[in-house]
Amino acid sequence: DVVLTQTPVAQPVTLGDQASISCRSSQSLVHSNGNTYLEWYLQKPGQSPQLLIYKVSNRFSGVPDRFIGSGSGSDFTLKISRVEPEDLGVYYCFQATHDPYTFGAGTKLELK
Amino acid sequence: EVQLVESGGGLVQPGRSLKLSCLASGFTFSNYGMNWIRQAPGKGLEWVASISSSSSYIYYADTVKGRFTISRDNAKNTLYLQMTSLRSEDTALYYCARPRSMMVITPFAYWGQGTLVTVSS
């Protein structure tokens, strides 16, 4: 099975700073159809997860442009520029290229 | 407005069975693949199972394969998860989720609020 390793486990930030989260896969996430099914989700405290990014770099409807997904192959990054209070929570990467699908363990974005 | 409402959770003894439901509204249910994702208390997300719009394609996590069955009734706009041989490690909040667009299974664009399953004697 594909293992997604997220770093760091926790990211202390000051509001207005940039934050960066890494997601590394144990194998390439390029599908045989050429797409890369790497997604990012945010779970705010007490809420259901919400979709941020799909296919590496596509922002879901309504997601602010301060969220930027990038990467290729097996190495991916989510950058959040100018962190705002509503960005705090746990971020998960997820791969849907290989069955079974898998989530990363999560990265907690928290205030310093 | 897309709405997903899970139900059927509760306290169940190890080895017993339970069936979860997810009632969908606000979209044409029969056009979309659907998914179950769970979260153990204080832990991360775990994908459980997915089913295509016509039930032609079904996928399971290794941890539930052979014990759980995902199914759907498009006439009732309802997704199901039949869980058998339940273990303590199946204790979790179970979410159903809909993808962003038709003819695909992910990404999980819409989520329900979840239904809690507790497996304990």
C-alpha cells in the first residue's frame, strides 16, 4: 500500500506568516492515465474535513488563493501564504492513484 | 444545497454487526460515486470504501475488506455500509462523502457530519 509521510507533524505559526507542509509518497502517484490524484484536506476543530486542493494544484471552489499546492511524482507541498485564524487545524494529504487509497497522518497548524 | 446525513451508529459488542446509512439530498445521487471515511477518536482520517454511481466499481481498505460491504440504493438516495465482525479498532466517527464531480470517486468535496460507532463489550 502507498504510505504518505507528512512533515512536520505540527507547524507553529504566527498569523500572517507563510506555512509549508510536505507530503511524500512511498511510490509515484502518477496514474496510468497521466493524472496525479493527490489531494489536500483541512479539518478544523470540531468540524468535518473540507477539500482544499485536488490533482496536486487545483483549488476547490471557494478556497482562497493563498492555498497553493505543488509537486510531482512522489513529492508534494501545500503552502499557505499569510496564515489567517480560520486556517488553523489539521491538514491531510490523500492519494487516490493507487488502490487502496490512503491518507497522510496529518499536520497540525497551530499558533506559536 | 448538497446534504449528506449519516445514521445508524451506536454502541455494539465486538463480533457483532451494524449497518450505517447516508441519506443524500440536493443533487442527483445516481450520478455520483460515493465514499465512506472514518476517524478514530483523536486520530487521523482513514479511507474505508468507495462505490461508483452504478455500483459497478467498489473498493475497500485492507483493514475492512471481507468484513464491510458498501452498497447504495439510488431510488432511495441512500448509501450504506454493512459492517460485520466488528472489532474495537473499528470504533470511529464514520463520514460519508461525495466527490466534486460526476463519474469520479474523489476528491471528497462534500462531507456529512458523521455517525459514531463504538465497539465495546
